[in-house]
Amino acid sequence: MDSTAASAHRTPHRHPLGYNLGAIAVLVGLAALGLAYAIDAMERSSGTPASASTALVTRTLGGTTLTIPADWLADDSGQQGGFAKQVDLRLSLPLGPDAAPREIDVTLTQRSRVRPSASLLDGVYLHQFQQAQLSGPVGLIGKPLRASDGFEGETVWYDPLRSNPFVAKCQAAVVAGAPAKCLRTVYLGSGIAAVYAFDDDVLPNWRKFDAALHPLLDRIGAL
């Protein structure tokens, strides 16, 4: 074997340094892209509103301190903290038909200022029911309220099977084609009550309602 061939046999094959660095950069980029897609998928599947701002606002409601993402606030008070009689939130959740996003307005206030809808069902609404019964979302009964008692155009939808039932009072739309607007009041923890306002096409997902809202309310300290 001549010296040239022997030298070629002994010399190991080496990749250029630039090629190695380029390959590493591509792998890192792909990993980062995959992580971004994974995080986005987790947020979408959880139904948690994506927060455009990381700023947090502290509001004290009664004896409870709430820590709220600034872009959840429905009013224009921005990042002003301090004491409040009520806190107004606006959340977008996949509670519409086919999991379409719907805005849920949430007013947090002290329990002493409101009565829960489940209590109003027996104490007030039951005595104002008309004879008619409406068909609607599976699992709920719809009872129109008497117009003569100041409830014109209002219907109560409730679950007849539970001891602490889902109850919502919905006002028929004034404008043709617009959705009816519903209200539901519940007691949360620490002396706080929540008043939910939403479109009536959310009602078919009534069983998912609390499961969608509670993690967000727990996150800010309202449960």
C-alpha cells in the first residue's frame, strides 16, 4: 500500500463544524415550535381564556382579596386595585353550540346583597309560574313567569332533580333574532356571590357551566 493510500485510510471522516451547528439550531427551533403548539393546545382544551396581559390586579371584596388578570376585568378601571363593592369580569368560554366561544359576564359581590337562583326558585318563581311548560335543553324544565307580576317575557329554566339545582331566569330578546339574556346567581366561598349573565344558547351546556367557571374563579381566589 503506498503512502498516499495509507494516509487516506488512517484519516477519519469529519463533518464540517458549520454543518453540526446548523443541525443543532434546526433541532432547537423544531423543539421550541413543538412546545408552543403543545401549550396552545393545552389552553384550548382547558377552556381557560388566553391572557393577552400578565398584569395582575388586586381587589378586596368584603374580607376576601382577589388577584385578577387585568384583561379579565369588564370595566375600564384598568389596574386600579383596592376595595370594591363588586367586581365585574368578562370571560370567553366554549359553552356555545358546538363549543363555540361565548362571553360570560360575571359580577362578584357580597352574599348579603343577592339571593341565589336556587333559593328564588322555591321562594319566588314557583308562585309566579304559568301553567305552560316549554321544551328546551335536555334535563331542564322551562316555565314562563306571569307577565302581570312584572315578569313579562321571562322564563325560568331549572333542573328538577337536584337538591341544589341549576336555575337561570331568561329575558326574551327585544330585537327579533337576538338571543335571550339569562341570569343565574350562586353562592361561592368566603362570603362571595357570583351573578352570571349569558346568552340563552349556553343553556344546552348547563351541565358544563360550573365545571368551566369554577377553575377560573378558584384561580383568582373567589372559591
